[in-house]
Amino acid sequence: MSDSKSSFSFWKVLLPVAIGLGVVVLMFVHDARKEDIADIWKSIHFDSRIIGCVVAGFLCMFGRDFGLTWRFRALTDRKLTWRQAWKVDMLCEFTNCITPSAVGGSSLGMIFLNSQGIEMGRATTLMLTTLFMDELFFVIACPFVVMFTPAADIFASEGSSFSHGIKYTFWIVYMLIAVWTFILFLGIIWKPLWIRKVLDKISGLRWFRKWSSQIQALGANMVATSKELQSKPFGFWLEVFCGTALSWTSRYLVVNALFWGFIPADDKYQWVILARQFVIWVVLMVSPTPGGAGLSEWLFSEYYGDMVGTAGMALILAVFWRLITYYLYLLIGALVVPSWLSKTIDRIRK
């Protein structure tokens, strides 16, 4: 058996599933009484409204995948077919699911693009561009969301330690994202040579010598990226940003769909539900667990608990949310992605 296949053995794919499900079980046992969960579950009638909201949630994730597939097509100037772009999207999403959110799995995106016929240098350019667009979306959208949402609504109950904690975490992470986005803007669009010189100096410092080759490669990639991107017309940027906005907004709307079905009395709070998703995903960017496993479920049940009423129902909604947005991709990955990864690595080695 090839090394690539052993590197992506089945148990390594299922390990994040086991960790995530284990955390969910612990939450059911410790965060809500078993009789409460049973009573709440019995009170849920899977009528047309609830079934419709679950279907709507899956459709939102389809919108998310369509947005990213569309973005890969636009970035490659339509060189990738829809099928190839979708495959790259699935590979990136799966690696996001099995790597810590703070690390991210899209760093392998250039390998996935290369496997679909995109030259490695250009593939690196494109993945830096996707990273920049993702961060730019957060930097632009978050202030508008916070501006039009009362602080007491977007950061849960004012005065609680949880409210203060999530507020401070959000703004700290947001500022880090803003700084990183500005560095990317300088590095791949405005002043790539200046950023490269700074990175070269950093790589020479004693504390960073271990990663000197990676830091210097990042600087070189930024210069190469800049040369291609500076020639792109406004229409290119508009299309790529629209694909980015569609993908993230669609992902957020999954929670709106679930509330619409399970908590119909809260229809008037749909904007607040959406606004809180921006906060959740910014906080999850620093999650140390694979795909935010464990932290996501806990954060959701705590953050939306004041809008749901009971810990049991909040936890049930959190499970449905993760089933649609996370465990579905792990299932697809367990069945399909390992063979794709093995074929990709084998093709590159040849």
C-alpha cells in the first residue's frame, strides 16, 4: 500500500467524528437533565414546518458550496469545470473539518487545485486570494452587523460573565483579523516587495529560524500573487467577492432556518439570530479543536440559550446545526475524500 494511503487511513478520518460525538454525548449528560431532553424531544412534532426548516438548512449549505465553487471557477478564469471546482471545495471543507480552526485546512488548497490541472505557483496565488477575500468579508461585514444590532442582543445578556467574555473575544479576534487582512492587502496587492523584505528579516531572527524557509516562501508567493492580481479588472474582484459573501451568508442562514422551524415564536428575531452567527464564526477562528468540535456545540447552546428558553432545546438545535454544517461533511469525507487525497498525493509524487 502506498504511503499516501497510509497517511489518510480510515481511522484518522473517523477520529474527529468520534471526538465530536463524544463531546455531544457529554453535553447531553452534563448540560441538561436526561428527563428534560426526553420531554423536549417528545414535544417536537416533525410536521411540515420543521421538516421544511431542516430542508431549508441543507439548501443553505448548498448555497454555501455553490458560492465557493463559483469562486474557484472565477479565480481560475473558468479553467476549472463546475465539477472540478466542486471537488476542490469538498476537499478544502473536509480538511477544515479535521484540522484545528486556528490552523485551517485550506492551506492544502493549492495541492487540491494543482491536482485539477492548475500550475502549483498559480494555485498558491489563488489560495492566498481566497484567504484575503474571506478575511475581507469579515472585516467589512462585522462592523455593519454590530452597528445595526443592539449590544444587548448581539452579545447575549448584558452583565453576565459569558456576555463579557464573548464580547472581548470577538473584538480581539476581529482586530487580529483586520491586521492580518491589511498585511495580506499590502503583501498581495499594494506593497508586495516591502512585505517580502520584512518577512525576510523576520526569517533571519533567531526565534523564527526554524520556520525561515516557510516565511521566505510566503514572501515570494505574495510577490507572485501581486503580479497576477494587479492586472485583474473590477469585474473579477466583484465576482469573487460575491461568491465569498454568498458562501458565508448561506452558512449563517442555516441557524435562521432551524429557528424558523423549531422556535416559531422567535421569527421577529431573525436578524439577531443572523448577527450572532457573525460573532460565533469569528470566535471559532481561534478554536484549537478539529473543525471547532466541542467548542462549537457549547458556544451555540450558551450563546443562543437566552433566545431558546431551555438548555435542552438549545442543545438539540446545536446538534441539528452541526449535523448540517459539520458532520455531513465528515460523512462525505469518510466515504469519498480519502481516495481523492490518495490519488492527489500519488499524482503529485509521480
